[in-house]
Amino acid sequence: MTQLTKEQLKQLLPKNPYIDQWYNALSQLLPEYEINTPQRIAAFIAQCAHESGGFTALKENLNYKAETLMKLWPKRFPTLEEANTYAHQPEKIANHIYSNRMGNRDEKSGDGWRFRGSGICQLTGHDNFYHAGKAIGVDLVANPDLARTPKYAAPIAGWFWQAHNCDKYANAKDYNGLTKIINGGLFGAEQRRNVMEDAEIVLCA
């Protein structure tokens, strides 16, 4: 069984100013969820770091220009004219792209913004907030902002990892499969793969 050291975490999150806080959280989290081999730890930290800007951004940044909206969500923004009506309006964007998905209601409900990507794994959608909250004993549906705090971001990520059997993909080094589960697509897949491979070297040193 591999245990993460603080020095290793500093190497994996070189720009994070809260290493002590995250090390304490991960020291409890990783063994609890059996993230206990170099491959599993490397995959977990690399994926979460990519989602959260190195464990620093605990809420999704949706301040996109029109061209980016069309590239990321072509079905939701089929024309530049439509994309321009949402550009640089994060709350409006979230309510549009996440409406009628993942247990969210329609755009007017505000669920898209309420349950936007949160925590180090960017937990998204009403259903995921509901099940994660049940698992860690907190009502995240009534209090979604809790998912965007360090205190709850770590256990939520552990729950998500275990609930989606991410260890299987980490063990097999199926990086694309793991990225699809966490991201919903292959956004940043090559970068994630490189970070995971680098992290394994650090953990095996």
C-alpha cells in the first residue's frame, strides 16, 4: 500500500499555497477510499488537479466568449448570434448548458448555476449533488455552496471516484476512459495523461 507524503504532494501541486490543508485532507481520504497504489493516487490527483486548477479553483469558471461556447457546446450554441446572447454571462451560461440534464430542471429554474461544477472533481448536476450529499452526510441540494469549500471537496471527490469505479480505469491505465467519466468527454485528455504519468514517477521515486 502506497502512502502519499507531503513532499510528493508539493511536487504534484507546485502552485498550490495550501499544501498542509490538502495533505491533511488527502491523508485521510486516500486510504478510506482505497486509493492506495501509485497508479491510483497519480490518477486521482492528476484528474482532480486538472479539473480544479491544481486544487485551487473549487467552482467552475464559465466566463466564456461566444466562439468558445460554440466550440465546447455546439448543440447548445449552433450560431454565433445565439452564442453572443450568452457570452461572458456565467450564470446564464450554466443555466443553459446544464438545463434538463443530470436531474436539473429547465433553464429558468436556476439549477444549472446552482449545481454547476464544484469541488476538486467538479461535481455537476442535481443528481450528483444529491447522491454525494447522501454519501457524506450533508444536504448538498439545500446547501450546494458547501461543495465549493475545501472541507467537503475532498470527501465528495472520494465518493465520486468510488461510485464510478475509477480505480478500475486507473489500474488499467485507461486514461481516456477515466477522463470520460470525470469530464464527460476527452477535454484535456493528453495533458491529463502526461500529468498522471509524471505523478507516477514522483510516487514511485
